[in-house]
Amino acid sequence: MPALKAVAASGVKRKRDPAKAERREAKSKKRQKSPSSEHGDDVQAEILQLEAQILESRRHYNNIATLLQLSKKSEDDAPVLAAVALCRVFSRLLAAGDMVRSKGMGEAEATVVAWLKERYREFLDTLLQSFLRCDNPAKQSVALTLLMRLVKEESKATKDYNLKNGPLSRLIEALLLLPAHDPNREEFAEKYFVQFDDVRFHTFKTIKNLLGTDLNDSERQLAASNSLSLLLSLDTVPQSKDDIKHYHTESQSKSSRPTLQVYKVQAQEAWLATMRAGLDKEQRKAILTTFSYQIAPWFQQPEMLMDFLTDSYDVGGATSLLALSGLYYLISEKNLDYPSFYLKLYSLLDEGLLHSKHRSRFFRLLDTFMSSTHLPAALVASFIKRLSRLALHGPPAGVVIVVPWVYNMFKRHPACTFMMHREVRDPALKEKLEKEGMDDPFDMSELDPMETNAIESSVWELEALQSHYHPNVATLAKIISEQFTKRSYNLEDFLDHSYTALLDTELDRDLKKDPEVEFEIPKRIFTAEEGLNPIGQLLQQVIEAR
Amino acid sequence: MPPSQLKRLKASLRDQGITGPQKSKKEKKSQNKNASHHTQKASALASIRESFNPFEFKHLSRPQKFEYATTNAKPKVLGRPGVTKSAGEETRRKTLLPEMNRKNKTGGILDRRIGENDPTMSLEDRMMARFEREQQRKRGGNVFDLEDGDEEVELTHGGQTLRFDDEIGEEDYDAASVSGSDHEGEDGFLKKKRRRDDGEEGDAEVENEEQPERKKSKAEVMKEVIAKSKLHKYERQQAKEDDEELREELDKDLNDVLAALRGHINKKPEPEKVREVAQNDFGMNADRAALLATMSQEGKDKEYDRRVRELFNDERSKPTERTKTAEEKAKEEADRLKELEEKRQKRMRGEPISDDEEPSKKQQDEDDDENMSDINDDAAEFGLAAPPAPGQSRPVGVDDEDDFILEDDLVATDSEADISDEESESGAEVDDTMAMDDDDADFLKDVVEQPKAQPKAVKGVLTIGADTSSSRLAYTYPCPRSHEELLEVFKTVDLKDTSTVVQRIRALYHAGLKEDNKHKLADFACALLDHVSYLSNQTPAAPLAVIESVIRHIHSISRSYPVQIATQFRKHLKAFQLSNQPTPGDLALLTAIGSIYPTSDHFHQVVTPAVTLMARWMGLTTPSSANDIATGAFVGALCLQYQTLSKRYIPEFIRYTSLCLRSPHATKPLLSAHTRNILTAADLWSGSPAFIEIFTPLLAPLKSAHQTSTTQNLLARVNNAKLTRRPQALHHHRPLPIPSRIPKFEESFDPTKHYDADRERSDATKLQKEYKRERKGAMRELRKDANFIAREKLREKKEKDAAYEAKYKRLVAEIQGEEGYEKNVYEREKRKRKGN
């Protein structure tokens, strides 16, 4: 029996060994099959071998230098592989504590440590300089991942680790100086910056430092726009200490964990530095769009942004519309006093307003600003009249906002209701009206809403809109001439309409009823007795102009 | 104020005759002798004593101050505590006591008689319940069998079953003959009466009478009935078979008859036999005779009535409609047009059409529901629901629900066209086929030319003569069901002949000819629609006259297939919405929509999206080339054409036109097209209250484009509008009533009632009160039960004790007696001895 067992055991052994060999072969075969050339395959094998040797014993530390050499080559595959291998090697060394000089070390040992450190620095340089700045996105991405990995390893290995000394700040600096729309920065933002609080904290610091140093103009511009895009990718602001809990590094010491206060201060500094570096119009808009919920909460003293906002508000156009929300934030939260606010607000009601894509945002705020019942009736009347005038030439979506808003205004300010119902009782005046008719007393070009005489005018425009071509809009406009029994319309329901929405609601549903068909078949559509009729001619024109 | 206690006592004593004027000794004596008088007196006294017991009745705590007569006056005696107490005691003794006695005991005899232990049942109830149970048990298990029950419940008299059936006569007769009772006279009369009714049957019964006199059981009677009905059935079958035979014989002779008709007679038919058979049924046909024979009198009458009604309702019995004179026709036509116009007006105003108020009401309901479900969304009320939830709301006042009711001669009936051989009918049918209308005469002449000339073409017999204009064309084509197929068909056809070919296909595949043709024609129309777009998109484009004729064909077909064609149109619109680049094809389709559908409707499933699309294009694009400007001119003109009747305002038109006027690409003819549009628009919207504001923005661009005459014209119109402008007065409404805040007073307020408007709350309080009352009552009952039990126990104990005491005493007495006896004996003995 024992003999049998032995045979069986040996059998198993025998079986295992060939299996392993086969697997290896299979692996190598696979590699051969992979698109890389045979030469690449050799390099890979070589790198793996070198790495294995380093891990085997310290005698082969010189291989590190070889790998470094390899990584600096400009060949396609080898540098990446070498870099990955080196990263693994250094992580092991860091974890094993081989790179720390301790007291009881001999001379030789110390030399080795110093040498290793030197190589490590060299490796980092390679990653930062040649990898990150090359044109190959894959390589850049590898460099980013490796560097972040090394940062983590370092933090694990060393007690009281300070990110400032590590490769992170250099990495961020490098990222900031990369050209605009670089995918790596987005990757960094997505994977690390948004996720880990310590990385974020350190990034704030680095941004501030970098923009504080002397840079030439183009670099400064680049860094500023890049930092802006980084900062804008943050969409949540920590509310309390409990929100700061995701860390990339694994250090036990408390010193590297920022308090909320410090954290916010750093963020504020970073934002200020970015803003000071100069912004173009688009960037300004981008900041203003997200201002009240992404940026202002970071600031310990939002008052510092007052000038920025008032300047933006004075720019005019869409920028002003956007600045309005930030300004409102400051006015309501921080007691900002903005002189002649309504004058400015009135000036925002221009031709483009109802066509603007920020329309709903503006009306939301306008509704807030005009919600007070203590506003002078003349001012409210000016707003009503001006908006009605704009609605007359606006798209249906704009009309749909203006009409309920006007209704609410009339309801809130009964003094303005004369605008829709005014009976002339003075006989002399009546006679004059009969004879001469009347002109609109409203002055569209007047800038001061108190002086426009709108309260003397009437909203003929809204009446005209009652015969709007779109049935829903026309029906809605009719609420102005019906009895005001409803308390108010919820403006929010009317804000987000568009041509597309109007069309989709109709065209996407099935026909429920048979559509009407004109009972009379016209004898002519395009043609006339001789040749074409006007419509036909126009169509002919179009066809020919093509 | 009631009299005092003493007075009342005296009064009642006097009433009872206990006190009274003094009686003579004689009277007294005679009274005293009578023992019953004594007892009477005693009982009277007892009742008086009882009635004067202040605890026997519960009175009001304080007597009422005033006497008043109201309907719901409170009774003077509120309750009789003594009576209730004793009643309670009694019930307890009946229910609780046995329970108490049975407590902790097993076994014993249970009285299971129905209702025996139920004090709520009266003796009669008990008896009734027992009787029911007995009956049920007799019936044997099946409680739900109603039929059985009828049979089983037998009424008896003197232990004999009462009978009301046919055999009552004989029964009674038997009884009479046997007993010779005095009921005989009456029974005899009954029997006579029955005899008169039954006629023959009576005879049979007379025969039966001769059989041994024996009471027939129910089963036997039933058997007889069954046998009788079987016999009838058999007879009927027999008759039927005879008829069959006869018919077969006749059929056999049919050949001979036919031969005779053809002229060579082989054999004579046998009329005698037929007559013989017919004689039996008085010359009726066999079926009818059989019918009459089998049916009961009532059935016959019913059948007769039914047939008469049928005849009455028969179409043929109506007089045909008189042919109308020319004036009448013209008047009718005018009326029809007027009605159609009225309907159009209504739709334009967005009112629901009175013909179908129901759908609109339903819609209202739907709207209501909707409002209930999402009250918060104000926008949804106006059909401006957010796009993610499409189709849930209809715009208010939009009357797309209404049905445009066309008269028969207008509607292209896709129902079965009558394919008869009569020439006169086929003419009318052609009308139907082509959806012809009298005022479209000339259109139809060229559209329906062929079928009208050769009416047989419609009937599928293709004998169409060669037409001079299109002699090269084939007469039959496959019906194209998609645009690809259509292109295949039209590949060989000259553009000019498109109309003729379409016409022929329509005639060939008329819906009345085949079931399937409906779908074919609908698909064909959709393909034609695609073809319109295709034709205009081609380079060089097809002549507009051809497109026009195709559009008119589509118009004609769309009367029969409105849904399919509208859906196809909407598909094209959707495509245009996605591209937002109007091709000539799109423009041609938009024009087609304008001519096919009523553009003045407040809402229309095809027109509204089409206008919105055009407006969107004009609102969102800027003219960047001459082509754009030309397209703009066309779209603008088309939009204005859409609004010819309804005169609706299109803001985007103003925007795009002014942009075009300013555009550097604008050429002179394009500019003039635009200015023409502006003047048309000014005409259309001259009634608009905001005319000045609408057209003022156009003045500057017009001036800069050097269109002086138009500028002058427009300026004059604007100034004119200023003259007619008045301050706005939109709210000539009846003033809203101020809501009343006066508290509501209750007439005839009753403080004991609750006037809670909130029904739920009042119900809840009611329930709570009831609960409290019940709880109190239950507690009181339990307390009384406990008292009763304690009392009973005490009584038992006392009894026991008393028994024990008695026994003890008896024993002691016995012993003492014995002892005394013994003592006596002893004494005696002692004395004896002493004495001795």
C-alpha cells in the first residue's frame, strides 16, 4: 500500500511540474501573440528578470540603474514597463524600510541608502519630466498613477509624513503647467482631487504657491485657467468636520489632517489666487454660473468677492445675469448694500433676455427681488410694461414665463391693475381720446424705472398675445383678461419650456381622434390661371436658390 | 303642583273603597261575611302601599314648575328601580345561577332541546325552531335545494295530504263517494268547472275513474306527465319525418319538372299526392304547419307579433325619398356649407362643438383628475406640462376632441360600397368612391374622369377604353405600399402623367372592391406623401403643377384615411424638427398641410406643430445666405397664409423679416417678397391692440433697405393705429362677491344636539360616547353579577350552616333523649332496687 501511495504522490508531483511549465509556456505564447514585437517581448522579459533579481537580493541593486536607463529610452513599450517595475521595486523598498537611514547603520549601508535615495529622486524626475510632459496620453496616465501610488507608499512608510516634501506638489505643479484640456488633469481631478481631502487640501496650497511665484505671463495664464478648471470640478463643499474623512495617504499623525477652518482658508486662498491671475469672459461666466453653491461656501469671508461680483454685474449681457445670483447671495447673506440695485436690474431687461438661455435663472431671481409688496407701484409697472413689450417679440417660452409673472405682479400690486383696466371718466379727456386716439405714454428708452410713465400705460402687448399662434400660449395669455380669482401662479412651473418641449409634447403622442380635414379641396395651391401664384413663385424661388 | 302625599293617600283609599262614608252594620256584616272581599281589600291595600313607596318609582328630582303639553314631554316616572332590579335578579337566577352551579363540575345531563336554555326565546319561537329543524331533517341534508322543499312541504288536513293538482277532482270524488260528507256540493261544482276548462282531458279522467280507486302518489302522477310529453314528442317527430319523406319525393321529381320546363316532358308530376298532404294543413306549407302544430297558443301569438313587427320595420315598406329639385339641392348645399363654416368658426375660437359634449365633459373630468393629482403644477393647466410626461394633458379649450361630422355624400365611405348590377346605383357609388363633392366638380372631372366614363372599372371589370391623353399608360398597376414601391411604379411614368396614374391606382384599389384595399390605399397615400417631399427635393425639381395635383389627391384620400395620413405628416414634421433645415420637400409638405387641414383651428394635431416648427425656424436661425432669405420669404408667406382666417399673431415672423431686411445677401426681388409679406401681415393684424408695437421695429430696417413706399404705407398704418388706440379695459367683469363672514346661526337650536360640521369628528365623539356608556353598563352588570354571586354563596353557606345546625341539634337532642331515657331507666332501676 505505501508503495502505491508513493507512486500516486510522485504521479501528482510529476503532473504538477509539467503543468507549471506548460502554463509558463502558454504565458509566453500569449505574449508572443500579443501585438508587441518580439523585440518588445525580449525587453519585457528582461525587465521582469531584472526586477525579480532586485527583489531577490541586494547584490542586484545595480539593476535599478539599468531599469532607470531603460525608462529613459524613447522606445514605445520599454520605458513604461520599466517605470512600472521600478515603481514596484521602490514601493517594496519603502515598505521594507530599506530607504531609511537608521542610527545603527554601518558606513556601507548608509551609502547604499543614500544611493537608493538618489535613484529614487532620479526616478521621480523621470516620471515628472519626461513622462508627464510627453505627448503620449497613455504614458502620462501611467506616470500619474505611479506617482500617486508612490505618494501613498511614502506616506505609509514614513511617520509624520508631510505631503509638501513628497512628489505630490511637484506633480500638481506639473499638471497645472500642462496645456489646456489635458486629459490627465481631468483624470487627476476625477480620481484624486475630488475624492481625497488631503490631496485636495494640498492642491489648494500648491495652486496658491505656484501662482504666487514669478511666472511669465503666458505660463501664469495657463496655470490660472488650469487651476480654475480643477477648482470648478469640485462640486461639494464640506459642511462640518465629519465631511473630511477620505484620505489618500495613510499617515497616523494628526498634523497632516487639516481642520475645516484651515481647509477653507486654503481653498479661499487658491480661489483668490486664481481670480487674481486674470480671467477672460468665458471663465468669468463659468465662475459666476457656479458661484453661489460651489464657490461662495468655500469662502470664510465672501465679502472679498464683492468687487469681483459688482464688476461682473456691470459688464452687461449674460455676465450680468449670472452675476445677479452671486450678488443676491451677498445681499441676502452678507448684508451687502448695492446702491440703485433696481435701476441696474431694470437695465438688464433687454432684447436678448427672453431668448437667453439663462432666462429661467434670471426669472427665478427676479421673482425673488420683486416679491416685496413695498416696492413703488411705478417701478413695478415699469417692469411689467417692459417685460410685456419684450414678450411681444419673444419666443413662446418667454411669453409663457412673462404672463404668469405679470399676473402675480398685478395680484401683489393692485395699484398697477390700472394698466389693464382704465376707464376714462373725464368727458373732456374722453372726447380728446375719441378724436385723436392716444400714444403709448410708456418710454422704452428711459433708464430709470421710476420715470418711465409705465403706470399710465396699458398692457396692449399681452392682449395682442392672446391671439398667439400657439394655442397653449394664447390660452395662457387670456388669464390677464379673466377674473383674477387665483391667488398666484407658481412661476417655477413655467420656467423651463422651449420650442422643443412644445413640439415634443404634441408630436410624441399618438393621435387620439381623427384630425379634421378641410372640407373644400382647393383648386389651386401653387398654380394660377397663368403660371404660378405668389406662394408657388416663392417656392420656385427657394428651389432655384438652392 | 301635585297634591300632597296625605291627600293622595286619602284619595286613593277612597277610590279603592277602603275608606268612605260610614256603612251601616248590616252592610258591614254582609261584607265581612264575604271572604273574597277581604282578599280584595288586602290586595288593594298592598298596591296602594306599593305605589306610595318612594323608592319604587324614580321621579324627576324636582317636580316641573309648569304643566305644558308638548309632543315629547318627559314621562313623570323616569324609571322603576324595583322592577328592573327584580327583573335583573330574575335573569341572573336563570342564567348565572345554573352556570355557577355547574362550575367546577364535569359530566351531568345536558338539555340539548332547541332553545331550551335560551331565555330570549319565547315558547312559540322555540316550537317554530324545532319544527323547522324537523322539516330540514326530513328533507334529508340538502338545505339549499329549493325544488325539493316545495315538494316535501306537504299540507295536511286531518293527517291526509291536501292536493291541488289535476287529480283533485277524482280525489274529492273518491272522498265524497266514500264518506258522503257535506262538502260534496262544493266539490262537485269545482269538478264541473275544471271539466269545462280541460275538455278532453276530463274524458280521459273519466276513464281513469273506472280504474280501481286508489290514491295516486306524486311519483305516479309525474310519470304520467312524462309519458304524455314523450308521446307528444314522438308524434311531432313522426310528423316531421313524414314531411321529410314528402320533400324527398318532390326533390326526386325535380328533374322531371325541369325537363318539362325545358320542353320535353318525360313524366307527369304527381300533384294529387302533394295536394293530399297539403290538405291536412289547410294549404299551409309544411314548415309552417309543423311550427303551428308544435307551438303553444301563446307561442304562436308571440311569433305572429314578431313577424308583423318585422314586416312593419322592413325597409321596403317605406316610401322612397322624393328626387330633389335643383333649388332644393342648392339650398341643402348652402345649408351644409353654412353649417361647416359655423363649425370651423367654433373650432377657431376653441369652443367644444355641441355635437359631442360628452367627450369634452370627459376631458374636463380628466383635467379635474389631473388637477387633483398634481395641483401644484400651474403650467400643466395650460397644456404646458413638462416634456418628460407627455400626453397627459390636453390644452384647455382645445377642441381636437370634437368630431367633424361630414355628411354622407361628403365622406368617402370606406365601408363596403354596394356592388350591385344596377346602373343607377353605380353612379352614386362612383361619387362615394372618389369622395366627390359637387363643388369640386371640375377637380373631380379630371381626377375621376376614368371611373365616371367607365363605371365598370370600379367594379373591377377592366374594360376601360383607351384615353387619348395617356394612351401609352398601362391600365393596371400594382398598388405601391411604400415609397420604394411607388418609385418602382413611377419609374416608367412621365411626370406629367403622375396624376393620371395615381387616379387609376385609386380606382383600381377602391376600398369597396376588396377587404384588403383599405390598408393598401392608406399606405399608398402615405407613400404619395413621401413622394411629394421626394419630388420637390429632386434636382431639378418636378414642376409645381405635378406636386399640386398629387397634394390634391392626398387631400381627397385623407378624407377617408385621416389618421394614417396625419400620422405620416407628423412623422415628416418630427424629422424636420430634428434637422431644422427646411428642404424644399419640407416646404412643399408644409404647404400641403396648409391646404389639406383647416389652419384656422385653435388646435389641430397637424397644423399646430407645423406652425410651431416654422415659427421655431424663424425664431432661432439668422439668415446667412440668399437661400435663407428666400426660404424666409416663403415660410413667412406660408405662415401668413395659415392665419388668413384666424388672424393669429406670429412674433417670430417679425423677427426674421427684419433680420432679412438687414441682411447683406438680400436681393431686390427677395426684398420685395418680404415687403409684400409685411403688408399682408399688417393687413392681417390690423385689429391687434398692439399693432404699433408689433410693426414699429420693422420701420427702421425698411428704411435702411430703401423700401420707401412700404415704409410710408406702414407708417401711415401705425399712425392710424394710434388714432384708434384706447386705454385698455379688459376687466368688465361682474364684481366678485365679498365672501361672507357672518357666523351661521342655527334655527331652532337644541343644546342637547351636537352641531359639529365636521362629520368625522362628530361621528367619532358619538362613538366615544357610546363606548363609554357601554363600558359603564358592562361594569355595572359585572358588579351586579358579583353581588349576586356573593349573595348566592352566602345564601348557600347559610343553608349549609343551618342544615348542619339542625342536624347537630337533632343529634344532640337524640342523644339527650336517649340519655334521658337511659337515665329514667336507671332511675327507675335504682328506685326499684331502693324500693326493693
